[in-house]
Amino acid sequence: MAFTVLSGGRLTIKVYDANEIIPPFEIFDAVRSGNIEIGHCMAYYWLGKTPAASFLASVPGGLTAAEQNAWLKYGGGQELWDELYGEFGLKALSAGTFATQMGAWFKTEINSLADLRGKKVRMSGLTGEVYNRLGATTVQIPAAEIVPALQSGVVDAAEWVGGWNDLAFGFHQVARFYYGPGPQEGGATLECMMNKAAWDGLLNDLTRIVEYACQATTIDMLSAYTYHDVVAMERLESD
């Protein structure tokens, strides 16, 4: 881990998979309570805690990754993030971002907005509310459960990220129609969410190491997805 290397071993983080110690949608409360000190997740999953959280990840028709990064670093976004999460005893930093995502995989062809009516769609964030108002029913399903949900008919359509991840999950094997680019996430931001008491207990140089490591992760991840999504889309088109 970058934190361990950069800190000379003074800061170590043990990483657990989703569901290994807590379910993925319970990270917010687990970090807030101090049961774990850090969670790597997406702020729009916490709409039930505070609707404003979605703006810290992505909103429909919102900012691209570059614009989101600029807003967080230079436009006052991080200060608003600190204010909002501080109310819950949390501290968060950007720790990864995607290129513009695809829309969704559908099992049947969509030719108009009317075709969304009655569809059950795996969709997150405020975009879920948009789909609901268009007549669909949206649900949140963890990544590992999406393909089985499509296969079994629990959902009629699902979004995840884009070509690179979607190819790896094999969505194209269970849903024929792929639409994009997606209006829901122009450049979604992942968060390194930390218990604020644990964060405040770090020495100043260690907080700087965390900040720079998160910043480097954001830049590298955007570059990786920008490249690999193109390669994956070529593969998906040929298949």
C-alpha cells in the first residue's frame, strides 16, 4: 500500500473485501461509529443519510472528472465536503475517479423513454430518482450480485461503470443492449472516508501522506479507465 511505503511503515492499512466484515452499504455507519477507521466507497450511496452527498460523487448531467477534481481542489468543494461530513464525525478525500460512464445494459431494446416504464433497473444515486420518475423501478445491488440479478430477472437492466469493468463482469453475456454514454455519471468520484477522530489523531506529516496518496490515486485511476474503457469497448463491439 502507498500509505505504508510513503510513511516508512508508520501508517498501515489492512484491506477487507465487501461483506468480509460488514456489508458494502453499511460502510458509512461503520466508519462513523469507529468500528472501522476507513472505507473506500461512493458518496451517493449515502443519500438516505444526507441527500447532498450525491454531489460529492456524481449527479445526473453533472461535472466531468476533470471538472469535479477542479471543484474539489480549487472551487471550495473539499471545504463543503468537510462541513457536511463533519456533522457525522467523518473526514473524506477524493480517492479515485472514472471517465464518463456508460448508461446501462438492458435485456430488451429501448427506443424511447416510454420503454423504461415498468422496467426494474439497478441504478444508484440521484439518477435512480430520475428513472423512477420516468416510470422505472430502481434498486441498489452490490457489484457481485448484478449478473445473477439480470440472469434471474430480479432486474431488467443494470449499470455499473463502463466497458472495462462491464466486460470483466460479463454483462454482455446476460444483457444484449448497451446504451451510452451515461448521463448519470460524467466523472464519478470515489471517496476515502475516514473516522474523523482517527484522522485528527494522525501527525501532520501522516495526514499529508494520506492526502497526496489519495490525490495520486484519483489521477492514476482516471488515466487507467480512460485507456482501458476504449480497449474494452473495441472488444465488446467485436464480440
